[in-house]
Amino acid sequence: MRGELARLAGAERGHFAFPSGFHGDLWLELDALFARPAAVAPFAAELARRVARHEPEVVCGPMTGGALLAQMVAAELGAELSWSGLPGYAIPAALRGRLRGRQVAVVDDAINAGSATSATIAALRACGADVVAVGALMLLGGGYDPGVPIEHLETVASGLWPADACPLCARGVPINAR
């Protein structure tokens, strides 16, 4: 499996500006990753196996890729499903009451800066949920610490910097259009 997820996500090296405001040297086409669910299913099953040890009752993912993965992992675990959406990664009103006092695992396709994951954790905690684990197909760079146990299938080397401290900008490397 090693390296297969990055390949399926069309990993491309260069200089990229992300919606989070960060700059980085790795681009993944994560939406394309879920265009072929059968290709992702074995990875979702393995992630579910790893997350299961934390005994979540609910699996929650940030829209869009995280929510698609959360649905697959929840099905594997026989758990309930929740998601957070934009703007702000809020939990839909109809789901909030179902989360109070429940053990929840947050899953996402790839974690880089961790902004979607962190915002989802905060939204779940605001609903009274107990976040017991984070799961990801890919952890980029390996430096994100959500403050709860994290399970992941691949660590993919990548650089991530605030825009004003980007070494690629400092060297004059043009930003790849996305």
C-alpha cells in the first residue's frame, strides 16, 4: 500500500497556495481520489480497523473528502455517521443533539495544516461529543498534533509554510495555478 494513496490522489510537486493561506510543495487531487470508491475501499477498511481500537460510536468527517471517507469508515465499523460542512466546519443542526456524550472519531482524507480537522474537533466538542481519535489516509509532513490519538495509513513528505515565510516565494519560484 505504501505510496499508493499519493499516486491515486495524483500527487504533484511544485509551489502551491492553499485555501488555508499556507503555501506548500505538494498538491493532491483529493476529489479525484473518491471518484473510484472501489480503489479507496481497501484503504478505508484498513483505517477503520485502526480507528476501531478507540471504540468510536460515531465517525465524523469534514466536507468533502473527509465526509466521504467517514461514510466508508462508519459503514466498516457499524457506527453512526456525522459530518462538518462549510462555512466554518459546523455540524449540521439536525445532527448536533445526537453527538452529546458520544465517542467520536474524526476522519479526513489527508491532513496537512490540520485546519479542517481542528475545526471539526472544535465543532464536535461544542456539541458535547468526546473526540477519541483522529484518522487519516495520509498525514502530510507528519507534524500535525490534534491532541488526541491519531491513526493514519501513509506519511507523505511535504513542506508547508505560512505565505509570508515560504522559502519557495523567497527563492522566486512561481506558484503553480490550481
